[in-house]
Amino acid sequence: MSFELFIALRYLLAKRKQAFISVISFISTLGVTVGVMALVIALALMTGLQNELRDRILGSNPHIYVWNTKGIDDYHAEVATLDNVAHVVGAAPAILGQGLISTSHSTEPVQIKGIDPALEGQVTDVKGAMLNGSLDALGTRGPDRPDGILLGKDLAMKLGVAVGDSVSVVTPEGTLSPMGLLPQRRRLEVVGIFTLGLYEFDSTYGYVSLDVAKRLFGKDRVDFIQLRVDDVYDAPAIASAIPQRLGKQYVTQDWTVLNAQLFYALSLEKIAISLTIGLIVMVAALNIVASLILLVMEKNRDIAILKTMGASARSITTIFILQGLLIGIVGTAVGAGLGYAVSTVLDRYQLIKVPVDVYQVNHVPFTVLPRDFLMVVAAAIVVCFFATIYPSRQAAKLDPAQALRYE
């Protein structure tokens, strides 16, 4: 152990005449611990929420939407063409429309999505999200059976229906009658209930086959082609490359554009929370400054004796820097460990529940990224280091003759 580290440890741990200073040092360490722990938990919360929402959004939606301005007459050919684009791992057609779905218990608005059951599983997670029934049941209807529909879990709960029950769907596209244009009503059978984990989908979406969607909305072609890529972060580049490769009649939009405002708001919240809670570490650093200044005042005689024995100003500076760093390192290590442990427990056991209709998730997720964790640890130690500079320099400037004049 070096001479400077030995003296620094002795000043921190000795409790004979500087009990008050030891208490202040303990409070400084506790302040760093609380600040670092709070910062780790806050970053884990915002990161977990971002990742959870991103995963659920990408599980419910394709990564890229592709429109053909000339129309998509043969979606099989379009799917085959787009499936050959580099980094595309799945393609499927879709038709979107709105309507009202009703039973004897309730009437609710519904977002109806027409899909090809054989291809939809390549671009969204709906096939693996089935609670009851199956996705394939949409395409296996007999001539004497009504067409099928898949409903989100929350929508089915509002309507009070289960697999095998019938519902009525009304769409704006109607039929002309002597009394004018009447909305079109069609009876459908619930053949499956799904949960994608995103309240927006589970409470408002219904899936039907492409043929049923065409009849409901009076369309003779699909609206767009959905794509899934191998790397979600490459989706913007892949989307921009499609018109360049296949022609300007193709218009694309990727998931980052559709959800830009949501993730921008979450990023701003993460920065704001980090800065706010980071002030706790700054306050703890001020406590380190105060404790070291008091220690320098208490140890005037000891510093003077060390200098008369040959200790250089650099050694005196190092002693007090090490003392402040020890406080910072111990507080940071304990705080980071506690923050990681608390975040892990809260996430694993889903202890914090939130309204799913407000936050889209039913609990607060926590994810500690190694980058964020290391950044917090490094920043806390750097702040504690800068807090030691002024007291240590004042200690190094002490004149031994003045300090020992009246001893």
C-alpha cells in the first residue's frame, strides 16, 4: 500500500477526534449511493419502457409498408418481387378499414384488417399471439358457415364473446336502396382471440381474410404490402432503397417514421429524468467538498508535520484526492449494485402495475443496459474526483510554519 493511500484510509477510518467529520464522510458516501442507485433505476425504467413498446409495436406491425401507385392487381407477384429484396425476410398483403362491431351486449368501433392467413405470420406476431382458435381458421370456412373474424382479447371482452359466437359488422360502404345508401351489415363468426400485448391492437383490431375485407369495403385489390426485415434498425435504409431498385411507383414508410413522435418523447423523458436525478449525485459531491474542507481544517497540524518530514505538496494533494475518490468509489459501487438488483427484482416479478389503457403495458418494465450502467458509474466517479480538487489543493498550499507556530 502506498504512503498516500495509507494516510487517506487512516483519515477516513480513524474515529478518535474527528467523529463529526466521519459522520459527514458517511453522509457523503450515502448521498453518492442514493444518487447512483436512483439514476440506474431511472435509466432502467425508461430503457425498459422504450424496449417494451418497441418490441410490442414491431410485433403488431410490419417493419415497412409498401404502396404501389399503379395499384396492386396481383399481390402474389408483388409479394414475390418484394420478398427478393435484400434483407427482407417476409412479405404479406393487407387491407385496412373501419367499421362497427356489435353483439346483443355492446357495440364497439373496430379497425378491420384483411390478411392472407398463410403469409401474415411472416410479418407480424399474430399467429403466435392466439389465445383461442387459430389464424388458419380464417381461410378454412365451409360453404354453409359464416365468414370468420379474429378479435383482440380486450375487444372480445368488451363485446362479451368467445370463439364460436357470432358478431355483426357494419362498414361505411353500403348498398343503394329506395331509402338511400344503407350501411352494409355482415354476420361473422369469431374463430379466434389474440393478444399482441399492445392495448391499441387488443382493444380495437379485428382480422378477416382478404376476400371478406374486399366484400366489406367494396375493394377489388389489396391496399399495400407489409414487409419484415432481418434488422429493425436497417428498416429506413431498406425502405428508401426499394423505390430506387424497383421503380418510383413504389412508396414506402418504415416503423421509425410512423412511431417517431412516441420514441422522441420517450428519449426526451429519459434525458430529463437522468438530468434531474443526476442532481442528487451533484449534491453528494458538494458533501464530499464540505467533508474534505473540514478534514483539512482539522488536520492542519498533521499536514504541517508531514511536510516537515519531507512529504511533497503532490503527496498531500494525492492523499485528499484519494480520500474523496474512496468515498465516491464505495458509494458508486454500492449504489450501482443496489440499483441493478432493485431493477432486476422489479422487472422479474412485475411489481409496479400501471393502467394498460394509458401506458399500453400492464406493468413497468426495467432494463439495465451495460452502456447506461457503465456511463452512470463513470460519471459518478468523475464528479467525485472533481469535488476533491479544491480541498486537496488548499491542503497542499498549507504553510508548515504557520500551522505549527502556536503548537
